[in-house]
Amino acid sequence: MPAPVPAPVEPTGPGTDDGPAHVLTPSEELRQGLAALRAEVAKAVVGQDAAVTGLVIALLCRGHVLLEGVPGVAKTLLVRTLSAALDLDTKRVQFTPDLMPGDVTGSLVYDARTAEFSFREGPVFTNLLLADEINRTPPKTQASLLEAMEERQVSVDGTPRALPDPFVVVATQNPVEYEGTYALPEAQLDRFLLKLTLPLPEREHEVEVMRRHSQGFDPRDLAAAGVRPVSDADQLTRAREEVARVQVADEVLAYAVDVCRATRQSPSLSLGVSPRGAAALLAAARAWAWLSGRGYVTPDDVKALAHPTLRHRVQLRAEAELEGVTAESVLDTVLAAVPVPR
Ligand SMILES: Nc1ncnc2c1ncn2[C@@H]1O[C@H](COP(=O)(O)OP(=O)(O)O)[C@@H](O)[C@H]1O
Ligand SMILES: [Mg+2]
């Protein structure tokens, strides 16, 4: 997982040893604008820096995020705070067992005055959707969201309706072994750019959470905690244009591909990373390079993003799982084995 966004580095001037003259130098103003999101989120959420950085990377890539953690580690609070820190249209849907597909995508409603059916947009028509506790809802409703995520449109009565741009879903879930949950279909997990995990807080962070609570912090009132919109769609678009210009040298590109290919050879896996996964890894590494103030991707960027972009795209063999092997440990093995370009 990437570390928090580092402090600004000295921009490398054109024609230095660090890269050729045409390499982009990320705009400090844009970069700081996005880094400001982290400071805003920190007004409500203590720690969890890696997850916050992951969410910013996803926004830069217009990618969806699966956020996993046991109950009570601030999954919901984190995404609610991020929403409050963005001047974007945001919606939240609680995925309950009785939620219907139409409650997500929208449905046709009959208007008695005009005697016609018209489409009423569901909450999916938004810029940032918090799909809370997605694995508590049955597969049919999950599928309606996963389809919309993939196609960036909703088709009801045969008419496709485009979703807004950006359209980013952050879905939260408890670890899948929890009771009363419907695991997301393996085949559809790769619609998420990143899978981020929220660990239990460190002691020092947990003490700080308690201190804030005793000083009157109310997680339901983020405005009172001073959380304000500090970034918007325009800023995200401009940042994305810069991210698109971040360069990937052939050998770094080949390194990302080799890492993904190596997962397909792993004896512990029944399913390795697809080419779609390799593309996701490169996209996320580019955004991370840009956030770090560089106009080019290094092998370390690829390494830093390998876990969050690949961990949900591999499938363990049952035998390996019994032996205690995890997706994480397989990825560690692969990263240790694949030669890194100099
Ligand atoms: N890292 C944290 N920073 C701030 N508050 C936290 C943190 N971890 C837990 N909390 C507290 O625990 C509550 C539960 O968080 P919530 O977002 O509902 O968890 P989850 O969605 O993971 O079940 C929050 O409202 C907050 O008061
Ligand atoms: Mg929650």
C-alpha cells in the first residue's frame, strides 16, 4: 500500500539527469489541491493514511474502490468525509438484504397526470457513490451496481442512460467470512480498480479517536468538525489530464506485465491476474507517481500499488488456502522473484 502523499519534492528542471526535457513536471498547485483532501479527511478520520491515499488515486483514475475492514474501523466515516471534502454530487446507499436493483439504478414510474411512464433516476446517477455494506445485499442487486460500474450507464426498458462523469463507486464490505453476507462474484471483483483494507487502528490513533469523542466530536456532523469542500470536478479533470501525460518507460511497463504474468505461474493460485489487471496496475502507478511529484513511473511505484490493485484479482487454490497462504503472501513472493529493472 502506498505511504501517505510525501512532502513536495524539488521539481526536476528540463534536461536534468532525472529525465528527458519533455517529461511532465506535475503542477504544484494541482498536486497540493489533491493533497489538501487528505488534510480535510484527517479532520474527522484519525490515521488510515494508506486508504485515504488509495481513494485519491482512484479519483484520479476514475476507478472504483472496494473498502474492506471489520465493523467499526471508520469505513463509512472515511467515505462520508471524503464526500464532504469534494464539491461533487455524492450519494450513499445502504445495501440492506431487501434492497432491489431498481433502488440502485432507478426505475420506470407511472405518472397519472400524463398517463405515461417516466424514468426516475436511482442514486447511481451521481459522481461519488458510497455503496455501504455491499455484501449484505443479494447477488441480483449487487449485479445491477456492478453492471453500472462497468458500463458507466444504466439500461432500463432498453434505453441506455449515461451516468455522470466522474462516476466513482466506493463500496464497503466486512470481511467475506462474516455471516449473513453474499460474497461479491469473483469474476466481477476486477471491476474495482483498488481493494483497500482498513486495519484496526494503532493504539495511539485509537486514543486520539477517544479524545476527540470526549471533546464533543460528532461523526454525524462533519461540518461542525470543519470539513469543507477543497476540491472539485474541474480540479480532478485537470489533474487527470496531467496523470495521462505521466510517462511509463518500456522497461517499467514490461516490469508491470511480468509481475502480472508471474501470478499466472504461481502454484498457489487457480486464477492469476488478467491483462485488465495489468492495465489497472499501470494506471494506479501513474497516478501515484504524479501525486509524488514525478512525471514518470518508477518500478517502485509499480511495487507500491501491486497489493491494492492485484489482491482481489487472484484466486487461491483451496489447498493453498488451507496451508495459510493468502493473496498478499503470493503477491509478496511474486514481487520478490520478478527482476526489477535498474
Ligand atoms: N480511525 C478513526 N478515526 C476516527 N473515528 C474513528 C476511527 N475508527 C473508528 N472511529 C469511530 O468509530 C465509529 C464507527 O465508524 P464507522 O464509519 O461507522 O465504521 P464502519 O463503517 O467501518 O463500521 C466512527 O463514527 C468513529 O466515531
Ligand atoms: Mg459502516
